[in-house]
Amino acid sequence: MIKTVQRLIQRFGFEIRKVDNFHLKPNREVHIQLGRFPLVVHSRSPLSVQYTKQPGYGSEFGRLATALAQKYPALSVIDIGANIGDTAAIVKNAVDAPILCIEGDPYCFSILQRNIAQFGNVTAYRQFLGDRDETISARLEKSTWNTTIIPDQEGETAVVQLLRLDSFLKEHALSEPYKLLKIDTEGFDVKIIRGASGLIDAVKPAIYFEYNRHNMDEIGEKGVDTLYWLKEKGYDDILFFEDNGQFILSGSLSDKRLIDQLHHWVGISTNIYYFDLIVFHKDDKDIAEQFIKSESKR
């Protein structure tokens, strides 16, 4: 019956697709396998099926960590928006680097603590980050699985304490050679980058982050301005990945036309919801060129 209806409506240019409605799934913990590591995840989180549907999802981050570790054997990683620890597992499957995990959502943090117990040299802190040290009123959307902070002075809001990454590291006396910085915070990514100005100046880490125009627009973030701010900090090579991890292309932060066009396109695209971006400092031009070459062949 469904196939008959499908064929009928396809004549008019439409089709029926089955989509996952995670809110209707049983409210329980499930287990997924990510490389060598079993992870606990909430059944209502998309991560509960993401790695099964797309086994290579996020694998580019492991390859990035491996490439950096070849030049920097003392590599340490900062994972902001660590969620349940899946990115930490990706790193640990690739290289045995120390990882600092930062996650603000209390429920995700509790799962994160359990999952990272199987790793060596991984620490976790519960904290939301931003571009200023401040306390704000905000709506917390998608809590318990992908918390999205929407600053809001009205309606049902929560009080959220934000710290700059620079302030957080100083407060906890953390000073590892963090040559890899990963951020996945649903629109707050560029704010967090600007709040890491001291770390960026001192260490010049490769930065992997989500570029989500929809969420940035919601909080009044332009996004592209921060990319040009990074250019002034000495960053040059930039890599664009689809939201499923597929490499698209690379370019230079000096190519304003390319950056502006891609910034506009991802805001209106109905096929790709966001980019994952990697930016390299000019000091790591050698790593950037080799990584671009290898990703282009995948």
C-alpha cells in the first residue's frame, strides 16, 4: 500500500520519507559501539543511531588528531561540547592523546563521566562557555542531548553562567600544549573561539568547529566575522566538510569571495544543514597541505 501511494505522489514531484522522531522513542539508556569503545547514550539522542547509519561519521577528526600528533607528539586536545564523549572516543581510537572535555548540560555530563572512565588521561568539567565572563538569561533548547543556548530576557528562561575559555583554563590552572581545539555548541562556536583569544595567540591550535548558520542567526551571530578575525590571528587554510563528514573543498581565509559565498550558501541550503570547518594557522601550513591532499582522495 505504501509503495503504491509513493509511486502515485512521485508523479507530482513528491515523495514519502521515514524520519526518526526521537521524542517518541522509549526514554532509556542504550549502548553503541564506537571503534574499540562501547558508549552509553540516551535513546532520544540522535547519536544513538548516528554512528550506525554513518559508520564514518566524525572520522575526519580522528585523522586530524593523527596528523597533528605526527608533528606534535605531546599533542593535547580540548573538546568543547563534549556531549557523551563520542569525540573523545574518536580521538582515542586514533591516538592516545590527553583530552580535556567541557560540557555544560548536566545530563550529558553525567553520561560523559561514565563513558570517559574507560579512557586514560581524559578529564571532564561541567561548564558553558562564551565570548565573555557573564551570567545571562537564556532558553535551553534540546536539553539532555544537544543543548542549544538562546539568550532571552523573557518567557521561561534559565540563568546560565558563561566563561571565556581563557578564563576557564586560568581558573583551573590548565596549561597543556592544546594544539587541537574542537567546538560543537550549536551556534555558540564562534563566540567560544573569540573567548579563546589568549590560547589562540599562545598555542595556535588547529580549530575544528561547527558552522551552523541557522543557530547563529537565532542568537545574532554573523559567524563570518570571526573567520576573518582568525585570519588576522595568522590563520589561513580552511577546510569545509558536509554535516555528515564528507570533505567538500579547501580554501584560504584570504579569499573573501569564496568565504562569503559559502557562508551565504549554507544559510539557504536545503541539503546541508551546517558545515564542519577546520582552520590551520600559517605555522602549520605543512600539516594543512598534507591533510587537504589526503582528504581530497577519500
